[in-house]
Amino acid sequence: MADGKWIAGLTPGMPVADAAKTVLAARFAVVRHFLPLAVEKPHEDVEYVHQFRVGTRRAGAALRVFASALPRKHLKEVKDVLRVLRRAAGDARDWDVFLAALPGAKPLTAATAKPALDFLSGYAFGQRAASQERLMSAATEAGPRFAEISAELPDRARAPEGDDAPANFGALAAQQLGDLFRTFTATVEANPAEADALHALRIVGKRLRYAIELFADCFPPSMRQTVYPAVERVQEVLGDIQDASVGAERLKCIRTTVQAIMPKQLTRVRKGIDGLSASLRAKVPAGKKAFAAWRTDWLELMKGLKLEVVAVAL
């Protein structure tokens, strides 16, 4: 099954309720497809957990987009269930990434660093196994209810009500993307520099990216061909910064634990752990430099952006 990034059949003039049914059915199908694969065959292909995690994020983004068209009680329930699944998958995915990076890490290639490589591999494997248990528990707890409610909820979609309710999917697209672009660009203009602020921008960027995936066909091709890749690019840049920062902090915690519990072993693994930690910290300035270059291009791109929905016969 494809990851379901783009959804066919969405047009500006279609009723919001119809668009909601189409989008939610597609997004939920991806989650239902990858859930058993992530739980039962995680070591067959690490992409199963990754695609499941991303699928839960895209489903959550779709729920935010169509919140006004869904019954509040059912909306809250499915959001809560997705949150349980997403967090469990996130923990597993983080350790998959950590494990995959160890063999190719330059600070761990020297013979003197082999004890650290062996130790970190064993430690991470143990953590990954524990995270898989948590994912299995989350699937047992929330999976059956998600399967049930995700099959029912698309058909419960209705026309949004209220004075500012969008007349159709195109109007919803202009409304939602306008707000997201303003929020995202204002945060970019503030020029965040600290890790927490950059991570916050990354979260806003994810929401914008997932919304563009839904609304792209309501706008000229440049939305998909130019704007979307720019958002993808900053996600990669900010993701590298976040991964380096989190990785260095994780190694710091591991080192502290080893020192407290097995101080004699620290002598064997200190050099490799400290070298890897320094290598990760060195990636942060390079990432910030890449972000600064992207920021200049983005602000220039936004000067000419017009959120005009493509004409459609209603």
C-alpha cells in the first residue's frame, strides 16, 4: 500500500462533508494497514513502524482540518485513540533511528571505540525491545476501538454550521491554509534559534505540510511543485537539528547512568560515547546555517504567494 500522501478526487467545489468522507477514509485506511505490520513484523522492515507513525500523524491532521464537520464526541475519542498509538510508535521509531545510525557513526569506527559501539548497540536493542512491548500493549488497548470508530466516523461527516462556515472544500482550503501560512511564516520571521523554538517551528511546519497534501488540488500547480517541497525541505533541516540535539542528550543520560551503576565500565566506553556525542553536537550549528539559508528563500517565496482557489464550476 502507498503511504497515501496525496488523495485523488478532491475538488474545490465539492461539499465539505463529502471531502471529509473521502479524506478520513483514506487516512484511516493507511493506519489500519500498517498497524498489524508494525506490531507483528517490525523487524521485517523498519518502514512499517515509520509509515504507521506518519499515518497516525496524517490522520490527526485530517481530523484537525475537518473538526467542524464531525461530531464532537466521536472526534475526541478517535483523537485520543490515535494519540495513544502515535506515542507508542514514536518511541519505537526513535530507537530504530538510533540503532540504524550506530554502525555508520564515524566516532565509533575506530578500534578503541568498539566497546562503546557494542555497549550502545546492546543498550539500544534492549530499549527497542521494550518499546515494542509498549507498542503491542497500545495496539491491544486502542487498536480494536480505532478499527471500529475509524470505519464509522467518515460517514458521520456533515456540513459545518455557523456564520463563518465554508461553503465548500475550496473555501475551507483558503481559510485553513491562510491561517497556517500566517502562523508558520510569522514564526519563521521571528528567526528562532534555540532548540525548543526550532522544534516548535517544526511542529507548525508539519501541520502546514499535511494540510497542503489535502488542499493542493484547490490551488495552482505551484502549491504542490514549489511551496510543498520548500516545507518538506525545512522539515528535513529541522529534523536533523532535533535528532542531533535529542541524540546528544540521550547519550549524556546513558553516560550518567553507566557512571552511576557501572563506573568501572565507563572507562571502556567513555571515549566512544563522548566522541559520538561531540559529533552530534557539531551537527547543530551546520543545521542552523542550513535553516538560515532556507529562511531567506522562504520569506522571498511568501512575498509572491497568493492563496487563490482555482476556478471550478459549481
